[in-house]
Amino acid sequence: MSDKNERAEPELAFEAGLERLERIVKELEQGDLPLERALELFEEGMRLSGICRGQLEAAENKVELLVKKSDGKVEAVPFPVNEDE
């Protein structure tokens, strides 16, 4: 993998990454691929999955919920990432 590819991948739009992941899954599910091609697709899918996951985590960190407090004021609070929060 070249440095150019490593720098270009994080700039991949989330929707484009997700669309490519879906195509990879469909191709792998067909099951008639040579082992080498299946491994290439799997590796690409794992790399794309990591990029998309990172983009989702970054977006969650930016999202805020507006909560109306008991005194009538509205306050911005961080978006709860886990159901436990």
C-alpha cells in the first residue's frame, strides 16, 4: 500500500465507502471467487470498515442534543454514544 492511498482513503465519503462495502459483500457472498481475490476483497472491506467506523465516531462526537431543562432553558449536551450513558 502506498502513502498516496493511505492519505486518500480517509477523505473517502462515508456514503461511497458504505456503497463499496456493500458491493464487496455481494461479491464475496457469491462464493465463486478464487481464494486470492476473496482475500483481496476481505482486506479492502476491513480497511473500508475501519474508515467508515472512524467517520461515524467523529460524527457522533459532533452531534449534540438540545435538552430543555426544568427552568425552561435549553442546554446543549453531548450525544450519548452508549445506551448506558
